[in-house]
Amino acid sequence: LNTPGGRLFPIDNELLANMIAQEWSSQQSTVKMGTMHLTSLTFTCLDNPSQLSEAKLARQLCDYLHTDTLLYFDSNSIEQLDRLQETQWRPLVDWFNAQFPDLKLRISKDIDHASTTGSSTPPLLFGENATLEAENSFTRYLSRNFNLSTLIAFNYIAECLRSVILTVSPASG
């Protein structure tokens, strides 16, 4: 089997190989790549069609924090949603801040700010003296713990969840 980029499709992990084999065996008369998520992700990791580097992916993920779902609470929500946001999301944001204290992430309760001001970043997303340059504790964590293929997968998961915080959180594992 070759990737769309013409590379061989080696799988050196037995569990992943079995899961991809299951995707292929579940195909009927027509191969529907849209239903083969692990195959597609593995193709992307092997081919790297966007020619991403580890440094660029780490910076993208750090930049993605500006739009992380967990940082936006709806101040106009019903009481039950308020309670869920406070009990489920705030502890994850607090955990992330404890792990990466130089980012000083803040929760915005002004969910309508972007639509009323034209700005995509709420005014208090990052706390005072937050470290937003390319080299911060989060980008160092990514570069120490992930190679290019796992960063591509990490980015894919973060985009699916709409949250870097959930992707890195031990509570999501």
C-alpha cells in the first residue's frame, strides 16, 4: 500500500496496524476515504502535504490557544451551563495554567466580543505578563515530547476537539 504521495505505507505499531486493517476491511465495494480516519491521519503523517515542521506545528498549536473552546464561557447562558463550565472547564484551564504558568490563560465570559468588535481575540484571553513568544513552556513541552508525526496527530485532535487544552489534559485520556 502506498500513500497518496507515493510513499510506502509502513506501520510499525501492531495495534495501529490492526486498527487500520479494520478500517480497510469494513469498506464495501467502494473505498470511502472519508470513513477511514486513521488511514487518512497516517497518510498525512507520512506525506506531510503541507510541509509542516515541528517548530511551525508547535507555534500553530500555541496560537490556537487564542480560540480554545474552554476559554470562552457564555455569560448569558442558563444556570446549568454556567455550573458545568465552572465545574468541568475551569479546573482544566487551571490545570493547564499550573503546567504552563508563563501563558497565564484567562477565561472570557464575553463570548459575543468577537462578533461585536470584529476582533477574534477576547480582551482578557491571556493574563498580564503572559509569554506569547515562540519559545514558551508549552512550545518547549511540545518539542520535548512529540516528533513531527505525533505533532501532526496532536494538531488533528486539537482541531477536532476545538481545544488544545483538552488535547493535552490527562483528564481527556
